[in-house]
Amino acid sequence: MKNVIIAAACMAAIIIARMILSLTFSEQVADVFCRVSIDTLFFYCIIATLTDKAKARKSIHS
């Protein structure tokens, strides 16, 4: 559940940063930032979920 809250907070920060970048620089810069950051967040969530499951499985067997 903690990972979901972290992901939601990161998405809100990405949206705010995209708005600032589009106003400050250009829409293309904001689009590149958004794509890279969302991809990074996606893979972070997958890895975090897998490591949490591995820790839970390890604690059950111990």
C-alpha cells in the first residue's frame, strides 16, 4: 500500500513539473520529461513490488 501512495505522490509531482516546464521552456521539453519520468516510475513500482513480495516470502519461510 505504501508503494501506491508513493506512486500517486510522484504522479502529482510529475504533473506539476510538466506544467512548469511547459510554461518555462516548451511543450516538447515537458513531454520528454514526462515520458522519461513516468517510465522510470513504472519500473520503480515493479521492482519495489517484487522486492516487497520477496521480503514477505522470505519472512514467512524464516
